[in-house]
Amino acid sequence: MTNKKRSLIALTFVIVLLTSTTLFYWFSKQKTQIKEVNVNPEYREVTEKIFEQVLSKIEAVRGLSLNKKVGLKIVDVNWVKKNWGKEFIESASRDLFIEQKIYEALFLINESVNLKKIMYDEYSLFTAAAWQGDIYVVKENFNPYKKIDAEKVLAHEMTHILQGVHFMKPKTETYDSKQAWSALIEGDAMLAGDKFVEEEIFNKSRVSAKTTVKVFNNPFFNPFNYEVIPEPLIKLWLFPYHYGEDFVLYLYKKGGWKEVNNAYLNPPQTTEQIIHIKKYLKNESFLKVPSVKINGSGWEEARNDRLGEHFIYVTLSTWTTEKEAEKASYGWGGDNFTLYLNKRGDYFFTWLIRWDNLNDSEEFYQCLTKALRDGIKAKKLLNGIWGEEGKYIWFKEYKDKVLIAGSSNFEQLKNFTEIN
Ligand SMILES: [Zn+2]
């Protein structure tokens, strides 16, 4: 990793830490009785004061009314790990196992990566969150003495509460549509956070060096710890933040918050629409692509999904340049990814990707070839199969579609290529 890239990632993570995440919509809606954690009275007082200030202004800044009482809860890292981390990891255990298989099969991570552990460790980094209608701040990571950052974080989280009051979450059945929806809500919350502090940043010279870092004694806060997270995962996880704010900012410039609110009535469906907002504005969506089935007994379908343009971009950019990957993933028209698992621990996937035209299809095909040959340096075996021990991949162009298949079982993949 180059230094420039490393500092970019570190910077991005600081931003994400500041804005925090809203992972917890999945959890039970029922209110949890929370046990107060020990908090220094001065810390509590300063935090409560900022909270009240943000609460009194957020409706005017975002142009929506809260219509309900929002509480502030101060918790610590242990509380977060116990109440959110453990619950999430346990309830999503099977999903995380499948996700890890998909990343491995597509050469995005190697077998030494432990996705569950990475996700669990992430919980130490939470700054604040909106959960069950209240705002939670994590005392080791939330620094109320850095006033502007603290306001931004709280305004961001309160915007998530406003979203819950005013807008309906659409059915998001695919990875691609989930990412698109996350980009809208995170982009909205980030922009609202920025707007909230805009005036203060403008007058920044008047803000004195009161911004001490005395509460930052958490070793996890060191952004370089993030190096344990593989870069492709960082790119996938940061998609809503990276692309969401530009998307929402475009709408905001066009017609203010009214235009942003309208997007909730017609939410973006694909990451393609987030990356290329003109496609969203033109209502260019996607075509349904069928799942490609496999023969042979003992296979069970573990995942059927649409991964979308951004996922394809990340897959290619891991093994080629970002520019090549951007160009090759452009012109996406829909896809279908199906993962099969068997009891012997093998995986098999099929991924059929449809392109807008023959040229786009050819571009993707060439870029994928280059990624395998020059990036991954996979060996070319028989029947057009690439790979080596335990990880094989094959792909073929069918006019405006490219079919990719991969497996840990060479024989099974060989049989598949003979009939496709
Ligand atoms: Zn957020």
C-alpha cells in the first residue's frame, strides 16, 4: 500500500468514526433498558450541553421536525461490544460465513482473514449511534471538547432519527439495493452534519484551542490499526459515505432539502445510480438477470444476489488500476450472483453479468482477463479455467453478457465448463 493511499484510508476512517454508523436497524425494535456506565460528571455535563444545542437546532438545519423526544445515553466500549457487537455477530454468524466465502472466491481476501473478528473489533471504534430513537455516544471515542466534530457527529445521528420519523425504508432485497439505500441515508446525514457546522467552520478562527484530546486514550483510535482490514472490504464498507454525500449534495444543489426528501419517495435502486447520478435522474435502472444453476447433487443454494456496479468495480480494482476498473465496470446492466455450498466444505458460484452493449461486455471481459493474468497471476489450466489449488475460476462472453463461475472443486467446475 502506498503512503498516499494509506493516509487516505486513515483519513476516511477518521471521518467514518466521526460520523459513526447506523448498523443497528436490524436489531429488535423493543427498547432496551440500559445500565448507566460510570461517566465523569464534567464529561457528562459538556456532552449533555452540546447534545441540547444540537437538538434545538437540527430541525431548522435539516428542515424536518422531530415530533418526538430524543434521549442521550452515554455508554462505553465494553457496553457496545457486549450489547451490539456480540448480538450482531451471533445473529449474523451464518451471513458472515457466506460473505467471507464470497470474498475469498472472488480473490478479494485470502483465507487468513477472519471477517467475524474484524467486524467484532469494529465495535470498539464506534463514536455514536442512533438506536431505538435515542442517541448513544461512546465515552472513549466521542470527544465533546472538540466541539465542531462533536456537533457534526450528533447532527449526523439526529438526522438518522429524522429519517426514521419521516421516511419509509424500502424493501431492499439485494446487496446492490442495500448499498444504494445506505448511500442515500448516510449522504443525507453527512450533508446535514456539514450544514450544521458550516457557520462555525466559517468562523473557525474564533474557536480557540479548547479542543483538547484528553479523552482519547483508546488505542483502537489509532487509524493505522485499520491496516488489518483488507482494502477491498474498506472500499465496500465505505461506499455509502464515499459516494453518498456527492449524490445527496447534487440533489441539494438542485433543489435544496426538498429535492433530497423527494429521493426518499423514489429511492435509488442500484449502486450504478449512486455513482452516476444522471442515470438515477433519467430513471435508468437494471434488467433482471436469471440465476445460473449447476448440476450435481449435494449442493445447496446459500446466496442469490445482485452485487451491482460498485462491487464489480472493487473486484477489478483489487487486481488492476482504479482507472481500468472504473472503465470496465461502466455500462453495467444487471447481474445475478449465486453461491452454492456442499457438506464437504466446497463452494461453487455462478455470476452472470449483463452489459449495456457488446463493447461494454468486451471491456469487462478483457479487464477480468488482465486481473487474473497480471494481477492475481493465476495459472491458466484446461478448458479456460484459471487458478491453483483449491480456488478456480472460469468465465465466458455471451454477446452482451459475461458468465463467471468459480469453485474450490476443480472437477465440478470442469464439468460445468463442458456444458456452458
Ligand atoms: Zn450514519
